[in-house]
Amino acid sequence: MGFGHVVRRRGSPVVRIVSVGLWLLGGCARERAASPPRDPPGAPSVTRPGPTDSLIPAGPLGAAIRRGRALLVATRDSLPGHVGNGLRCVSCHLEEGRRQATGSWVGVYARYPQYRPRSATVETIEYRINDCFRRSMNGKPLAVDGVEMRDMVAYLWFLSRDVPIAPPQGGNRLQKWAAFRADTAAGTAVYTATCAKCHGPDGQGTAVGPPLWGRQSYNVGAGMTRVRTAAAFIRENMPFDQPGTLTDQQAFDVAAYVNGHPRPDFPDKIHDWPNGDAPPDVAYPTQAARRKTSP
Ligand code: HEC
Ligand code: HEC
């Protein structure tokens, strides 16, 4: 199953989950090649941050956690009405959200509710999940009180086991990128040499890597369209087979190259950062910013 496949519509949710499980067990060569080895049952997690799977409780709660994880891994197949591109949640939240890097879900449940300036509201974890549905997945939000949302939250809750509830860490970890200037020619060269083999020369994805721009990619309102966010993600996580091998400058250049291409619009973006405090690398105008600059 590659990234360009046609989404099969399935019947009941139960059937869908079962087939997701079978897909995870068997059919997908890319999964086998790309995923880290699973912990043997009961063994402490050596390679994977977060609680070991053996701590998933038996019974209905454990079933909800496992269903939630299946939805986050096979998002498009399980929730076709809510996904408008060729991505799945774990395209950016790597290793089922366990990778200790930009996008980690380990401990995320303990950081919400949280005030975020993009919406200028106190966001619940459900709100934040739906933000990624609407922007990163270019799709439609889930019902906040539905079973799919409940199960996804159950998995994020599980991944946050033993993490104390506390406000997010202060300080802006993206600030280090403020000093960088993008060299697009250098970014093109990095892309061709390092990224194209998996994401395709035209950025539309291949069987082994999801799309990076165009109709099947994240939309203009997604966090990943900020060059600093993309640079941080790429620096820590890409190339997938050799993460950490790019310099900061190479990551920044290739992030600018990727985000220099067209992608789906997000008309609601105009309402972002209503207090006019958008970060400088946000590539679109907002109503609040216009109000601030007009006399
Ligand atoms: C195109 C990449 C991308 C995809 C796909 C994506 N996300 Fe995200 N997501 C991000 C980025 C970037 C952030 C901000 C991460 C950060 O600041 O460290 C984020 C943040 C989050 C957060 C809050 C993390 C925190 O620490 O506060 C949650 C929860 C989340 N995403 C859930 C989801 C879910 C659920 C899906 C699928 C419906 C999804 N994401 C799909 C890129 C993505
Ligand atoms: C060996 C193959 C491979 C290489 C090389 C590679 N990637 Fe990826 N990339 C992946 C895979 C696989 C994922 C998604 C992981 C998943 O779905 O489990 C991904 C995810 C991403 C994402 C987030 C999801 C999306 O499609 O928006 C970005 C951004 C990204 N890669 C950029 C890059 C850049 C830039 C380079 C070059 C520096 C690069 N990648 C090199 C395989 C690769």
C-alpha cells in the first residue's frame, strides 16, 4: 500500500478497526521497512520513549487505547471523511507519537488545557487534535464527544502516563532559527540529493514517503508551513533513514524550499492570532496584523 492508493470505504467502525489491525500486522512493506522493531511483550521499552505497551490495561480502556492508536496510524483509511490529503497523523508524529523530537506526544495530555495565541483561547486536547485535522490533514474536525475522538485521547493519555500535569515549558524553542536566512538554491540541492528518493522529485510522495507539497499535502494554515517549525522537524527527524545528519543551515534551506511550493489553502487562517502576535515566520496575513499596520 503506497501513499497514492485509493482509500477503500469500509462498513462499520468495527470492521474498519479490524482491517486496520490486519493491515498493521501484515500487508504493508513500507511499515515493515520504516518502523522500529516492536518491544517483545512485557520487556521494558529500550528504544521507544513513553510507557511500554505491556502497561496498556486489559479490558475496555485498553481496547480504547489500542483503537485510538490504530486511528492515528491509519487515519485516512479509518476516517476518510475527515482527511483531505495523503497524510496520516503519524506522518509528522513519528513512531506512533513516541519519537522524542518535534511532534512528540509523550506527555502531551498533561499539557492541556493550554492557552495558545494562534486561537487566543484556552484549548482542550480535543481542540488541538481537531486543529491538526483541519490544517495538517487538510480535513474536517471530529465530533468532540464521539468515540473516535475519545479513543485518540485515550491513547494520548496513555502515552502521558506518569508525566505530571503542568503548563507547557516556557521559552521559545524555535527562537534559535531567527538568525537563519534561507538559501533556496542550497535548499534545492539538499532536496535533490537527500529527500527526493523518498518524497519524489516533484514532492508528491512515493511508496516510501508522504507528499511534501501540492494537493495531497498539509494546508497553508498548518504549523508545518512555518519555516522554523519545518526546519526543527526536518533537523531532528529527516532524512528518515539517517536523522540528525543535516546541519541546521541545510535543514532551514530545505524547509524553505519545501514550503516555497503551493499547497491547499486554509481560508480560516485570516482569523489566526487575533491579538496580532503571530510569529515572524508565519507566511500569511491575518486580520489582526492588518488592523495593526493600517493607520
Ligand atoms: C503535517 C504534519 C502534521 C500532521 C499530519 C499532524 N500533525 Fe499534529 N502537529 C504538527 C506540528 C508541527 C505540531 C506542533 C508541534 C510542536 O510544536 O512541537 C503538532 C501538534 C499536535 C498536537 C499538540 C502537541 C503539543 O505538544 O502541544 C497534537 C495533540 C497533535 N498535533 C495531534 C495530531 C493528530 C491527532 C493528527 C492527525 C489527525 C496530527 N496531529 C497530524 C504537525 C502535524
Ligand atoms: C528514507 C526515506 C525518506 C527520506 C530520505 C526523507 N524522508 Fe521525510 N519522511 C519519510 C517518511 C516515511 C515519513 C513519514 C513517516 C510515517 O508516515 O511514518 C516522512 C515525513 C516527512 C515529513 C512530514 C510529513 C509530510 O509529508 O509533510 C516532512 C516534512 C519530511 N518528511 C521532509 C523530508 C525532507 C525535507 C527530507 C530531506 C532532507 C526527507 N524528508 C527525507 C521518509 C523519508
